Amino acid sequence: MSRRSCSGGRPKGKEPPADAVLIRYACKDVSTALRERHTELDVAVDELRIVHHMRLERLFSVAFRRAVKDGDLLAIDRAVRILEQ
């Protein structure tokens, strides 16, 4: 085994980074990974909100039609509850 491979890829005579430096780099890497993951989750949450909103609109339109057309009190109550969502 060569001296270079035993030293972790550092040139001869070069000291390894201090623990504080390694910790700072590790924290930076973790922060970057969390930021990327947070961005991915934001996109997924936005897509879920859109789907949820579309479903509520469909439910509301059915309840609203029944409430207006038939004067159905349950449909009126349902339409109001959907609007509160």
C-alpha cells in the first residue's frame, strides 16, 4: 500500500483537517441535503394541495346544486362546511 492511500489522499507531510473543520463540513453537507429535501417536499405538498382543492370544488359544486335546486338543508349545510375548508 502506498503512503498516499494510507493518508486518505492527502499529500505527504500534510496534516489531516482538525475535528472542528470536519464537523463544520459535515454540518454544511447535512444542511445542504436537508434544504434539498425540504424543496422536494414543498413541491409534493403543493401538488397535494392542488388535488385537495380540486376535490373540494367538485364536492362543493354537487352540494351547491342540490342546495339551490332542491332547497335541501343537508346539502346547504354540506356546502357551507366545504366552504369552511
